[in-house]
Amino acid sequence: MQSLIGTGVALVTPFKSDFSVDVEALQRLVEYTISGGVEYLVVLGTTGESATLSKEEKQLVKRTIKQVNNKRLPLVLGVGGNCTQGVLEELTEENLEGFDAILSVSPYYNKPTQEGIYQHFKQIALNSPLPIILYNVPGRTGSNMNPSTVIRLANDFENIIGIKEAAGSMVQGMELIRQSTRKDFLVISGDDAIALPLVLAGGAGVISVIGQGLPQQFTDMIRLGLKGEVQKAFTLQYQLMPIIDMIFEQGNPGGIKEILKLANVADRCLRLPLVNVDNDLASRIEKEYSKIVK
């Protein structure tokens, strides 16, 4: 899956002031990220507030993104949950036409053992019509996918093509790279702050949040890292570090929606239980953003 090397972005779902899906803003967002140079788009992930969208709204988001993208970039669809049977039903019922892979989060809340995680993804691998990217984000799920579990899944199922690793640990990311016996298995950073170091360690890129707010700067950094141009890449890394920290300071996607508002792409509206960042953080984000895009 060479098309999924580099920078993917986990798109937000823009809302109007009445909290309905803002289709025009979503259209602008897709164009903005494509023109900024990203390699692929991730649809209906955590950043897209998918937990608060109805089935009809999810279909609207998917349809809008596919239409605007018009097959220009690969599309990855978020399909995951903490009920294995429910995920299998979604894979059967969903119209997956136009998508190149699915991103499936490790089961959350019920905190399965490593064997439970393996068995969950085994069933998905046996039933998915599309390649699968695993998603490890213990800060949200309450349990970590150990590297040994990931490697076991990668070795047992060829259609498990990679992992979005968002444990926030360089050591764990490097263990995945070290232990992998498949040259085609993609270790993708799920943390913007350590995406470049992981790429330099042998990772395949990133599924990013900041990449949709500052697509040109962030994709340039990752491309430089993939080419081994370390000094140039770290110059951009150090420029972006403060604003990356800021956008996650009060939760995601509150911070990135502040940037998209500054870029005149989309409003800052969030659906409860999420709320906007406070005025102090909004002011700091604006100041840092102005330094980068001046």
C-alpha cells in the first residue's frame, strides 16, 4: 500500500451554528487538504466526531468527501467499535465503494485482554473486503495493543497492512518497526508530535490532525523525513511543535477547529459533550498560527 505512505489526515466534521453538518465547509476542507499536498484522507475517525453523528449524517459525510475528492487521493474509512459482531455487521452493510482501506480502533471501554484483541481483529480480517489498518490509542480505549499482539496479527493476516500507533511512546513505535517481519507492514504514527522521529526510525508516515490545518508545512516535514533530509525536517518540526501541543491541550478536535476557523475553512462548532477551547488558548493558537503562515 505505497499510496498510504506519507501524510494522511483525520478529517474533522464541520458543523454550522445550529450543529448540523456543514457540507460546504467540508467541501472546502477536502480541497484545502488536497491542495496542501497530503497523501490520503481518513474519513469518520475520532477527529471527525463520528461518535455524535447519526447514520444518515455519516452517509452524508462519506458521500461529500468522495464526491469532492473524485478519486484524487486514497480514502481510508473509520470502521471500529467495542462490539465485534457490530463491527462485522457494519462491514457487511456499509457501502465501501471508493474506499481503499479501513481504520479500525482497538475495542474501547470493555478493556479486552491481548487474546481478546487478537480474536477481535481476527474476525475483522476474515470478513473485511478492504485492507485493514489497526488503530492503537490507549488514552481513549483504556487498553494497549502490545507490539507482540500487533505483530502476531500482521503475520497471520496479509490484509492487515499496518497500524496507526498512538500510544505516545517512541519506544513502542520502534518496537513495532523492529519486530515486524513484513517489509510491507506500515507503522504509522498517530501522534503528530513524534511523527517525524518515528518516520526517521523507519515508520511509514502519519495519520495527522494538524496536517489538515497546516497541510503544506506538515506534509513537507514528513516528506523530508522520508527522504532522510534530517536537518531540514527538524527545522519544520521545531517550528510546528508549539502549535501541535496547543491543539491537543484542551482535547481534540477543539484545537484543530480553531485553526480551521483562522484559515477560513470551517467554523469552530463542536457537538456536546465536547466544547470549544477557552479564550486564552484560542488567543495563543491564533498568535502561533500567525507566526507560521505569515
